[in-house]
Amino acid sequence: MMYSLIGTARLNGVDPLAWLTDVLVGIADLPQSRLRELLPWEWIRLRNPPS
């Protein structure tokens, strides 16, 4: 399971350590309706908005 998470992050150009750290720290405070924001491709998009 961890290999899948790390591989998915890498395939989406996301640093796996930074992503997993942020997800594990913030998941408890995030409402269920916003869980999609934790997907690697959404996570990186929300942190690097287009200029």
C-alpha cells in the first residue's frame, strides 16, 4: 500500500515525503467533503496555483 502511495505521488510530480507528511498532519482536521484535496494531483495544484 505504501509503495502505491509513493508511486502515485512520484507519477504526479509530487515529493512523496512532503505530501505524506502534510496529509498525515492535516487529515484529522479536514472534513470528509474536502478529502479530494489530499490526492497528490490536487495537493500539488492547490499549493502551486497558476500565475
